[in-house]
Amino acid sequence: MLPPADSTGTSDPYVEIWQPDKNRPRTATSADTNNPIYYELKEFYVEIPKNVSLEEYPPVILNVFDSDDSFFSKSSKAQYMGRACVYLHKILDDDQINDGAIDKLPFRGLSITDDIPYP
């Protein structure tokens, strides 16, 4: 469960997939909830050099933000709430990589942690 970020005791969370290339796909905002469920599919490209093992590859980072957009004002500043770091070596085997790229990677059962500072 996410902590409340709004004065109502709830949040308006969305998840953004952090990537070094600045292409950062995100989910839709879930309004007025501390326990969002996203039924969305986000595809993004992960290239793993052939000389790098999965244990050496950096994690996929899912950042959670509270959206402050409302009908009356569109604030450009979102509040950071937490993140999940998905270490590929914990959910994949080296043989699941096809020519340096991962074909399909389902993210299931992820939890959010706040022990890693926002970049």
C-alpha cells in the first residue's frame, strides 16, 4: 500500500519506467487510491551486451509518483513516492535472452520500496 500524498489521505499514483535514454513509458494515473492496480501493458527495449551477464546488468527501475493534476490546475510537478527495482538476474535465466534482447518479460508481484533515493 502506498502512503497518502494528498490532503484527502489518498494518492493519485502512476508508475514510470526509468530508462537512461529518456524514453520513459508510464501508466495512467489511478485517482484517489493508495492501493492502485494497473491492467496495462508497457513495452520497452532492453539491450544487454553479449559480454555482460544478467547479474552485472543494471535493474529496471519502476518509479511511483503522485500526480497533482486536477480539473482546475495542471501542475507539472509530480511527487516522488517510491520505486521498485527489478533485477533481471532474479527473474530471468541467461537462456531467456535472444541476441542480446529479452523477448517477453512479465512483471508480476512487484512491491514498492523507498530505500533507494530518487535519481
